[in-house]
Amino acid sequence: MRNILNRLKSNMERISMAVMLLAIVTAITGTAVMAWGPSSRQTFTIEKPASYITFNSITNNPNYGDERNFVIAKDAANTQAGGWSDNVTVQDGKEYLVRMYVHNNAGANLNLVANNTRVMANVPNNTAKNIRIDGYISANNANPQKIWDEVNFTSDKEFNLTYITGSTRYYNNVNPNPGFTLSDSIVTNSGAHIGYDKMDGNLPGCFQYSGIVTFKVKATTKKAPNFTINKQVRVSGTNEAWKENTTAKPGETVEYRVIYTNTGETRQNNVAVRDKMDAKLKYVNGSSSLKNATNPNGVKVSDKIIEKNGINIGHYESKSNAIVYYRATVPQAKDLTCGVNTFKNVATIDTDNGSKSDEASVTVKRDCGKITVCELSTKKIISIKDNEFDKTKHSKDMKDCAESKVKVCELSTKKIIEIKGKEFDGSKHSTNMDDCQQTPVTPVGELPHTGPTAMIAVMSVLVAAGMGVAYYWQHRQAQRNKMVEEFGAHIAAPKTKLLEAHLTKKAKK
């Protein structure tokens, strides 16, 4: 046990070095409000870890304490160890570092890997004297699938918190310094993937695979710069109301709008808008336009809104706003999966005072209908839904459901016939087609069915007839030779017909 604790301590010390002395304190002091959840989840200890995938449920982590209290913060300028708290008193213009501890509590010997592991943070854009940031950890195969905790920011004046774009990092034993860069989607409903050697959402269980997420927020008083972003969508060319999600048909074009409003008390310069579009959606070139006080009827803007840096839409005084429009085409039916397909886009407003994001989604349904197939196991033709087709169970070739047939020799009739395979009988059939060869037929016809004596008589007649024919041809040849002697040896082949006629004539005499 001592060796285990020493290894754990070593691992946590390595992580602490990676985050610029962001040491994990052994105990959280003060008047922290234990607002973790869900409250019903089972807890474990270092001596008895979980037998399944669950996050931050060990209550006596030797280097952290109660893992359920995993979201804390401090002044970002404080690079010394410690200083973390569940309650932070803010000052105008200061940046604060928010930290989330992540640990898959499954025992190391179980080799259990959490899938689609994500971290999320809710940074409210409201103005108040007390603002709470909620942190979430989720995985598809975890129990529970999602856990949460919170950290509170307070002031005697109204203020707001702004997420600092590009500030999110993830530190673990693989990359303790400088750590992995995480997507700004951490502050959206989608969250950001984490992992171990790569941020692919796969996180094994045990202390050595644990890590720390950090990001920065900036506090500003009521009169400091502030803004809102609102993204909406509708089917293009309709009078449909703008909303956060809509339903479209395959191949239809949808229209997005992103509304920026300067809600602060100061001017904001070089406001930029960008959109991370779903890869399956196709942006319509030349569709981007901008409406603001200077261009109330709208003006064409660059198509670079879907690129990394987006487009600059200008400077805006307090209480002014701007709207950016653009369109995209959803996939054709053949490029959709059967059933419901949802495409999410995240729009981001970047200002000198921070960034904020919002998303809108489009749902497209593909009704695949039914198809006729051959069920291979039963050799029956059935109807199934298109998305139920399984090439190991079904065939779209109806011939695969036909009874197999084979050519055989029917022994009783000596005929070649075709029968079903299951009808084959070795006593009645043969697969050797030679067995169906017929006995050659006698050219003179069938002889009468007579006895031995009659057969001898018949054979004698045939022999005599043969001898008569031979005698005739010998006699003809003798006559021809005599004619040659009479008419001379000069008789040539062309005279043959005359010779034959002469021989015939003499024969008649």
C-alpha cells in the first residue's frame, strides 16, 4: 500500500510541475459549498476503488481529498502552489484560472476505458454580484454518465465573466508540459474531448491516467465591455420563424443568422464572427451578408466566415448590434443515414474583451422505406426496412431464394432431366450423363424377332446377295477391259460415259 501511495504522489507531483506549480492541495479549507452531483452516485476509497467506470468518486485521494469537489479557481496571476478555492472574490479586469480534476476511478487491473469522454464548463454571460461556473465530466459508458461541480465568483459590485478564447489546456503524465490544447467548445453544450496520449475521448482507469483541465475567465464590472451572441436557423426561402433548431428535407438549403449585441458600456473594436460548420453541410458561396446601423439593407461580406479567423464586422458602440446571414445546403438523401440526422454549427464572436459562442442545429430525416430481400436462413422472400439490411442475413438477389436444381440421368427412361436437389435418388438417377447414352439404331430397321434357324436363313440370304453384287461388278469390269481392247488403249477418261453406255448396251444383248 505504501508503494501505491508513493506512486500516486509521484504522479500528482509531475502534473503539478506541468501546470506552473498548480499543486493539488491535500485539503480544501474555508467555507466551501459542496454542490457536486449527482448526490446519489456511489463513492469509493483508495483502498477499494470502483469496479466499473465512474468519475471523481474517491473520497480519500491522498493528494486531493474528496474528488467530488473537482472544480476550483484562483487568481491567474498567482503562480504559487495553493490558493485554490470554491469561492473567489473578483476584482475588475482580473483574470482567473478555473481548474477541473479528471479521474476514471475504475481499478487499474480492470482495463476499463471511458469512451467519448468530454469536459464542459458553463460560463454565464449575465451580469450579477454572484456568478457560478459549473463544470461537467461525461462519458458514454460511465455510471453515472455525467457528473458536475461548481465554483462561485462574488463581488460587492455587479460584474460579468468572459471566457478567454484559446486558454483551455489539459495536463497529464503523457504531456505534463506544456499540456494539450483543448477546443474552445468546452464552453458550449458539446464540450471538448479529452483522453490520455491523444484527445480522442478514450480515458483508461487508474491514477496514472488522471489529468487536470484549466481555462481562464476575465471579470469585468458593469460598465466594462460586454456583449451577447445569438445564433438561429430556418429553412431558406420560407417565412419560418428563426429558432435554435429546425427541420429540413434532404438537399434543402437552410439560412443562419448570428446576432451580436454590445451590451456593455464601452465601444468594442474589430468584432469578428466565425462559424464552425458541420462537415456534412455545404456552405453556399456568396451567401454571407451583414446588417448593421451603417448597412440597414444589408451588404455582401467575405465567405471566410467559415474559416478559422472568420470575418471582421467592424466597431460597435454600446447598445448597438449587427446581424450576419449565410446559407448552407444539407446532404442529399443518398448521403444520409436512415432515420434522423442532426447537424450542429457553432458560431463564435471574438472581441478584444473575450469570445462567446452559440450553436444552432438542423434535423434531416431520411425515410428509407422497405425493400424486398431473400432471407438466407429460410430461403424466403421477405420485406424489411432499408436500414435493417444485413448482408450476412439477407440478399437482394432473389435467385438466392430459388430451390437449387441439378441435371441427372433418369435411369428408367435414359433421359436427361432436371430435378430439385432434395429429390435425387441414387437408385433412380445418375449424375453421369454417359448412363443416358442410347444403343445405336440399325440402319435397315429393326429385324424381326425370330428363332436361331430363321436367323441362319436370313444370314444366308444376305451372304448370297453380297456375292451376287460382287459377281456383277467383276463382270462389268471384265466387259470394260474387253471394250478397251476392242476400241484401243487410246480411250481416255472423258470417254468414260460412252464406254459405260456401250457396255450397258452389250450387256442387254
